[in-house]
Amino acid sequence: MYAPVQGAASGASLPSIGSQQQLYQQQQQQQRPQHPLPVAPGAANGGSGGYPYPASPGMPVPTQATGYPPGVGGYPPPSPLPNVMGAPVLMPNPTGGAPMAAPQYMQHQHQHQQEQQHQQSHSVTAGPNGASSTMTTTTTGASSSQAYAMTTYGLPNAPMAAHAAPLLAAAEDAKPLTLHRASHQPNPVTVDTPMELFREAGLRLPTGSPAEAAKIRYTAVTGEPEEFHRNYNLLHTQNGQKIELMIVVTMYNEDPRLFTKTMRAIHDNIRQMMQEDPANWPADSWKKIMVCIVSDGRTKIHPGVVTLLAMMGAYRDGLIRTALPNPAGPYNAQGDANEDIPTSAHVFETTVVRNFDGTPEKGVDIVDNHTSRERQIVPMQTLFCLKEKNAKKINSHRWFFKAFCKMAKPNVTLLIDVGTQPQKLSIWRLWRMFLDPQVGGACGEIAVEGDFWSKLNPIIAGQNFEYKMSNILDKPIESLAGYITVLPGAFSAYRYEALQGRPLQEYFKGEVIEKEGGLFERNMYLAEDRILCFELVTKEDAPWVLRYDKQSVAVTDAPDDFAELIPQRRRWLNGSTFALLYALMHASRIWSSGHSFVRRIVLSFEFVYLLLNFLFGFFSLSNFYFSFQYLVSSYVTMINRDKGDWADSTYGARYIPGPWSGAWQSFFTIFLDIMQPFYVLLVIMTFIASLGNSPKSSRPIFMGIIYGFALLSFVMFIIIILSTVQQINEAGGFSFVVNHLNDVDGAVVWTFLAIMSTWGLYILSSLIFADVYHSIFNVFQYVALTPFYVNVLQIFAYSNISETGWGTKGSDEVHIAGSGGTAAAPKVVLMDGVPMRDLSKLPFLDDKAFVADRDKEWQALVALMRKEPVAPKGKKDQLDVFKKFRTYFLLMYILVNGLLLLILMSPKSVGIVNANLNGDDLNKAGEKFRAQYLNVLFKVVLGLSGFRFFFSTLYRVLNLVS
């Protein structure tokens, strides 16, 4: 074990030697152990990480000089080391008397161990709940301390082969020993990487593997991330190793398929960096890269991901501790028990030499350099941080920046969400952007995952088209100006130096504002990455700019269900809206930054451009309906003109009838008349469905609205094309239409020209960037979903502006098909075929048992990951049922009243008035029908009032008579 950070007892001063001895004697009188427990060196001076720890029976005592127990790698057992106060280390007297000096205690223990070896051949200590908690195997006849020296606490920096042979020779008649995970376990504790993972390589690390891969260090971390540097250290930087690139992968309970894809993509990018740029990234430059995996909640992490980490060699069961002994000791001065300090994070550190071959869909395997058939596996320095509690993604980034980066001080930090897959050389391309000393942040293109056919799915196609056009038209403009409104949290990089000060301070305010802030601030911090970008560019006296690299691509899984897409966009729209308003209100801070005068002017113009875009989007709801209503009403007027009107100079050739006549003309006229109120009805339905309803619980309503808007979109598109083409044909050429574009009726052509120029620019810009798939194969799906983006997404977002949470991610879990189990209730709760186990209660098994246990889960995962993921049916509580009933009732109420209004306002649409009537005759027929309805209505009202009056009077008369 590595030497602990000395004197880090949570900032508390160390007591005097006399008080230590008095306190120790008091504790021994109050609670005498059944077995003698030696006080490990460091207990008197704060222990590891500032906490004293007694060692369990048979456990070696780590030294302060080497961090290893006596006898590791040939080291002689050290002499007792004085503590920091200068006094010798005291050991408890096995006979119950006064504490004895360390030499006498060690001699007594050696004699006791020799006697025990003749009395028993095996020693197994029960773990939690009575489970066997064996740790490693030792050679029969060897002392316990020597056995631990060989196997438990890692190997010294020497060739692996020198140590593997005696371990293999002792495998048959080995004696299991025990690691106690309670207060007797050192912190941090270093154990061997299970060599059973490398059985095909001869139970040893593959050739060329670094010695660092032979150890796994676990640290139970207490306190806040900002306190980490005072009490702990990092395994990969304690020898002075400089970290150039630090990558963080954040996750919650995502399924193993996503984790597999991300870890393979990161590994391949590290290897590609060294191959592509050996001048900056030589063969051993993997030591300059550190991969941090931060999982949000010990009880939330997907058990399959834990299995993957274990099979990679980045995690070991039986080490997790949920609390540490109180630095003040087990008892206070009054004799009352001190409470343990709860653990806030569990940190596993190692260098992994195993990764994944293949894909989850077609079959994946976990390999090393001895077994890989596809490529070379390079070492990857990993830090797996399993947070004790679920505190959301921003808290995971706080651990990354405030705890780990503060210790490692990397030059560049890279943020990746689990499930995101950086493509070939993408990480290197992002890192290369920071060779420009002015670049403070950079991002690449986020692309939708999928092949040719999967991207034809309308919901995937719409998102793919949207992503592509944003990356082709928006990001390049912002990159040239120097301010990119958002560097996507799924794949973005920052210069660590640039983030110091106000940018990170404002970024992490999101944790506090979520609980205490106003509604504006809470919505603003739904897009905390936008806040970080703004603060970075406007940092006082700093010239940092943000850049975009189109060739740096990372693919991610896009929602394939509208019930998932709508809540996601609610967060995006509300967050981006209020973050942009915040940026616009503080745009003047550009002039206090360190940018040049020219850059400040450019950035000021960019803010004007952003303001115009915001206003255009904010009023898109009314503009879209106005365009639809105008086009439909104009076309209805055109197809109902008499032929003689075409020669009229008032209308000229601009009113050309459509290709409809007779019954078809009547039908199409009625259909278009209905479309306008139908649009209004859909908008009203969207508002009602959005107020307090979840898209999952009200899925039929939302799907009906989406299909309705898709129908309207195609109607609108067809009207534009037909009317424009007919006008051009009847006018005898395009020149006539051009001459009348400024007239009122030229709006149809203007609309057509605007749409065609827009799509033309889309196609042309896509050709320039050599990226045309979306502009050909996704354009019609996007056209159909345009009203959905304009109406449904914005209405739902603004209707739920009071909802400032990210939602319960557990409700958005994606499970693998075929993992439902049998009809009988299982004794163990399963998720995707993997048992949900409390990681804090798992025993520390020997290498063979541990790998065998996790390998069974791995084999089950390999088969399950080949199946399509399915979203589980959400459980509806009583409140959801009530909300759904309320929504249906309101919709029924609006629908029947809207239908009545339609009949009264447009009787021709429902066939009450002769559809062949035109002009004044049609208006007179309509007025006559409405007058007849009002006459009936008045008579019914009069009759009901008279009925009520008669019986009310009768009641009064009878009451007086009686």
C-alpha cells in the first residue's frame, strides 16, 4: 500500500503523547477485544487519510517508509517506526495488561502464529451476513505476514515473472486468509489485480503490461470534493507523473451496452493518438492520460456495469466501506461512543490492460494483448469513483474538477457521457485544438448513432437532420466569432487553467440553485454547460475563445420514442432559453474581458445575431399558424373562383384553379376548411396535455397530436407546390409571377421561394462539408415533424417551466429484452439478468472465486446485450391516473364545443349548406342556418326557464298550504 498522506486528520490537531496513552488505556478498559488487535503504524499520527486504523488478526502492518507490509518483495520486516510526535508505537497486550512495545509484541505474535499453524489447516473468517470473506491464498507452512507480502498488497516494481512462480506452485494446498472490511481495514488499501483474469496468459499479466496493472487501490473518501486534496492522493500522480489529458465519463444507471461502447471508443482513441502523433504521444504516453469514471450513486449503478468493471480489472468486490472510524477515536472524553464518518465516494485506481472486442449487438468479448484478435490493447490509467449517494451529473463533475483534477492538474479535460462514442482520432483532434494557447474550450460534432436504415425512422431521421444542420450552419459561425453558445456535455473539452475562478464557481452554483434558487435561475441551470461557456468567454481580463472541429465526431444514442424525446427537449428548450437571456443581459461583460478590440466587436455582433434568432424562435408558434392559415385560405379561394374571373384584371392569372372539379372540388374545399380549426384544436389539445401530464402516461394523446401535425405539414407543403406551379403555368412563364411578387397574392410564391432557397442552401452547405445523407434521406421526415418541433416541443416546454428537475432517470431506464425472468418470484432481484447486490456487503473472495462469480454474470451479459433494448412499462400511480382522466375529460369538453362552433361558423363544411353555392348565396344560406339555430336556442332557453319557474312556484304554493 502506498504511504498515506500524513497529518491529515480532517484538520484536527494531534493530541500529546501522554493524552494518547491515557485515552488508549481508557478505551482498552471500556472494551477489551477478544483477539489482540495491533495498532498499525500511523494510527497514532492520523493513520491513512487522517484516520487511525487497527489491523485485524493476521493482517500485515503497512510501513510508513514503503507503504508495503513487512516482507513484501523481499523487504525485511522493518523496525518499529516512531510516530510523528517521536514516541515509539505501542501495541495492545494480548494478556490484557499495559500496552507493550512493538518488538515484544511482534515476538509474541510470531510464537502464537506458529502454534496456530499446527492446529488448523484453513482459516476462514465470516464476512457480513455470515458470508465467507477470504482474501488470498498462501503457502502452507509460511507465516501469515509473508503470505500477505507475496499476494495481498501488490508487487514491488520488479518483473512479474519473478513473483508468479511461487504463487502458482502454492495454488493447490493454499491457506485462505481474511481481509476485514470494517474498522480494521486500512484506508486506502491496495490489493492484487486478480491474475485469474489472465488465465489464458498463464495467470500473469500479458507480455508488455506495466507493473502498475498488478495492483488495485481502493480509498473510502469522506467529506466534500474540495477537501480531497488535503486528505488523500492519487495513485497515478504520486510519483510526479504529469497528466496532459484527463477524461471523465459520467454515468447513472445506464445499461452495460452503452458503457461497453464508450470504453472501447476511448481506448481506441488513446491508441490512435500514439499511432498518429508519435512526436507528441510516444509509446509510453498513455501515462499522460487518465480516465475517470464517475458513477452517480452506489445503489443506482447498473449491476452489469459493475461486472464489466470487475472483468476489466478496475473494480474488486469486498473492499467498499460505507463509513470510517471517527478521527477522535471510538469514544469521547465522557466515554460516549463517537459516530463513524460516512463515506461520500469510493475510489478504485489501477491501470487496466483489458478492453472490449466486437460490439454488443453482434457479440462482444473482453480481451487483453494475449487474447485480442482485432487490435493492440494499450494500458489505460483508470480511476473509478462510485459516489455513495445519487447527487446528479453536476455533482459528478464537481468530484472530477474539484477533487481529481485539483490533484492531477491536467492541461486538457475532456467530458464524455456514457453511451457517447468518439470516432477515430476524435479525441486527438479535440486535444490538438488546445495547441492554440488562446483556446479555452472546444467541441466536435455530435452525431446520431445508427446505420443507413435505422436513420430512416422518422423520429431518428428528424433528429439526425436537426443535428447535422446545426453542426454545418450554426457551430461554424459561432466558432469563427469565438463564442459557441454550448459545448455539449456529452463530448467537449476544456483547458483546466481557463476554468479556474469564476467559470467553475458559476458552473457549480447549479447544485445550490436547484434547491434554493428562483424559477429563472433554476431553469437557467438546466443548461449549466451554456453558463460555463458564457463565463469562460467573458472571464475578466482573459482572452479565452471556444472552437469547433467538424472532423471530431462522437456518436450518441438519440431517443427513439417521442415519450423520451419530449421531456429531453423540455430541459433543453427551457435551459437554453433562460441561459441565453442571462447571456444577453450580461453581454456587456465582453468589454471587461481580455479580448482584443476587434474580437469584442465581433462578439457584440454575435450577441445581436443570437437575439434575432431567439425572437424568431419565440414567435414561431404564431408565425407558423399564420402562414398555414394564409396559404390554406388563399388556395381555397383560388379553387373556388369561376372561370370567368381569370380574365378579370383584379385577379388576373394569379388565381388559377386547382386540378379539382365537381365532387372532388367540393370534397377538397371542405377538407381544407376543416384544416384551419383542426390546427387550432391541436394547439389547444397540446396545451391541455402539457399541463401536468407526462408524455409516457398520456402517450396516446401526444401521439395523436403528433400525427395530426404531421398531416397538416404535408397539406401545407402540397399546397405551396401546387399553387406555385399552377400560377407559373397559367401566367405563361415565370416572368409574370416575378412582376407580381409585391402584390398580396404573391405571398404564395414568396413562401415557395423561401422554402426552396432554404432547402437549397441546406443541400449546398451539406455538399460543401461532404455530408449529404441527411439532406437527401431525412428531409421529408423532418418536414413532417416541423410542426411538432414548433408547436408540441415549445408548448410542452413552456407549459412545464415550473418543473426544473431533470426528472427521475429511473423512469427512463432502458432494459435488455429477454431479461424478465420466470413467473415465480426470484429470490434475488435481477436487472437485465444480473443480480442487484449491495456492493457494501459483498465478501472479499479469493481470485478464483471472485473471477468465477463475475464471469458467470459476464457470460449472461454477452448474450443479453445482443438483444434489442426495450423500455419497461412505466408504473402509473394514482396521481397519474387522475391526471390522465382530467386530460381526457377536458379534451372531450373542448372537442364537442369546438365541433358545435365548426357547424355554426362553417355549415358548408359539414354539408348542412349546399356546397355548390358561392359568394352571396353561400353567405345568405349560412346566415339563415345560424338564425334558425338561434331561434331554436332561444325557444329552448325560454322553455327551460318557464319549466323551472312553474315548478318553483308550485313548491312555494304547496309549502304555504301545508
